[in-house]
Amino acid sequence: IERLRTIDTLFVDKTGTLTSGRPAFREVVASPGFEAERVLALAASLDQRSEHPLADAIVAEARRRGLALVEPASFDSVTGIGFSPDGQFLLSGGSDRTLRLWDIKSGEERLKVPGFGGQIPLITFSPDGQLVLVAVSDGETCLLDGRTLQKVRALPTGQVAVHAAVFQPSDAGLRLITAGADRQVRLWDVQTG
């Protein structure tokens, strides 16, 4: 603490969060029927060539545990894509701030929706393909109709960028779980918001 008096400059990220700048692995939670060690080994095998900091933490933990990793035959890191649950469509978003829906069989672009406020790094379909979550780098997060790509509603994330999302069926309907740049995990009721 005494050395802090000599500091004349402090850099923090856009949320003001002070961290070591390196994600740390906490735990692996496997779905029923899967072994946690096997899931970690598979994830780490895929993440070996990734440049993402979370991938580094996963690979480091697998190596710390002495797990055998398999080198992928090929690897391509693509951000801002999502496949429809039926496998017929690919939804892509990128640096041009435009969302595109592609027919996988024909390779044809079916829909194009321009005008997002930033890059589109995260796209997640609901299990039935009826809804799509789109997270934009400027913090905008919205639900779109899975067929028309028209905005159903914006999620009030407080302009915090969403880094991960998953839809989860429940007795009450469909829920959405998001994890944001602020390190907060949020649970949304999709029907009511």
C-alpha cells in the first residue's frame, strides 16, 4: 500500500473494474451423463489455438490437471455466427454492423438487416428457432424474430456488452441466461422480459 503513493497513472477498463487482466478457471459443470474431466479435456482441445483469454484459462486448467489434449486437425476462429436449431440457416453478423441470414444448402443470402450500433459478436438461437438473441459490441442486446429478423424487444442490459447467452426451457416458459462484461449473470423471462 505504501507504494501506491508513487503511482501517477491508473488504467481501468470501460466498466471501471479492477482485475488482474487474466481470467481464472473456477469449475467445470457437466450435464448429466457426461464426466467433468472429459468435458474439460474436449473444450481445452478445441481451445488450444484460440486467442481468446477464456480459452487460455480453460487450456491452462486442463494442462494443470494433466489431461490429455487432442490437437485439432484445423481451426478457424469466427465471431458473430449462429446456426438455426434445424441446421438449415446460418446467421452472421460482423464488423459491417449488418446481420445476414444464409440458407446453408444453397449458400444464398436470404435476409439482410443493417443498422446495428456496433459489431455483432454474439448470436444465439432459442431451441425452437423462433427467437434469436443478438448482442452488439456497443452494449445493445435484443431479441429478434427467428424467421423475419425483426426486433421483438430490446433487453435492458444497461449498455453492458453481453458475452455469453443460452436459452433454457422451463416450466414457466422460455428463460434466457446472459453473462455480461460486468461479470454479472442475469436470468430473463423471455415472455415478460
